[in-house]
Amino acid sequence: MASSLENCLQIMIANLYPPWPQPELTMGLAAHTDHGLLTLFIQNDTVGLQVLHKDKWVNIHLIPNSFLANIGDHIEILSNRKYKSVLHRAVVNDRDVRISIALTHGPASDATVNPTPMLLEDGQNPLAYRVMKYKEYLELQQSNKLDGKSYLEHIRNKGI
């Protein structure tokens, strides 16, 4: 990744999920992965963050007064799929307000993101994703509907 830590992109997302009388008929936030390198996440005591684990949605119960660190898509790209970003979603309930704050950290928008050369092991591991600027990845990701998949599936090299 051709970038320095002096020039990176950070985004803060605050979400408010009010109680909903029929929570089974609505979704707080559809399934997705995070675009950056790392996301730090905090929520109030109301459960609503879920991750997909072995084809089942599992509630995440955070330790009170703690942050959850979530690997984003670009760690997956940098590691050439060795470390995977996590498919997750937010659900609502019929009793309590849920509040969450996510802080995403990514490379500079003009940085070219590609696997670290040493992880390619002299050509033994083919490039899993096409090389692109972080800004281009963000624009493509934001222009697509959340379809329950990681956007990485759209840029994965065929046969990998």
C-alpha cells in the first residue's frame, strides 16, 4: 500500500435504532463488511450487532465500556485473503433504543491498495483481488446496494 500514516481516511458513523413494533419485518443495517483497514465499534447495552458464523447470525455481546475491533476489507486485500473481513449486520428490537458508534480507519484515498508482496510468496499465491485506488474502491462500494455480501466478492480475481 503506497501511503503513509500521516495521510489516511477516518470516518465516524453514529447510528440510532429506535424500538420497532415488529422487528422481524425490518433491518437496522443490512449485512455488509467494512471498507477500511480497521473499525473500532462501541454500542450501548442493547444487543443488535450480529456476525455471520457458520451460516448463522450470532449476536455479539460486547463487554461493557469496551471497543470491538473489526478487520475491514483492506486488511483482507493486504493479507491476500489470509485475514478475512467480517460480514455483519445490525438488527432492531421491540423494547429498547440501540445506539452504536463506528470509527473506520483506512488508507489515504489516493493510496493504491494491493497485497503485501511478501505474502505472495514469489508467485506461489496468486493475487486474490485486482489492484485499485482506495477512493475507487469506496466509490464502487457506495454505489452498490448492500446485498448481504462483502463488496470484495465483486473485485476478486476469478478462480481465487
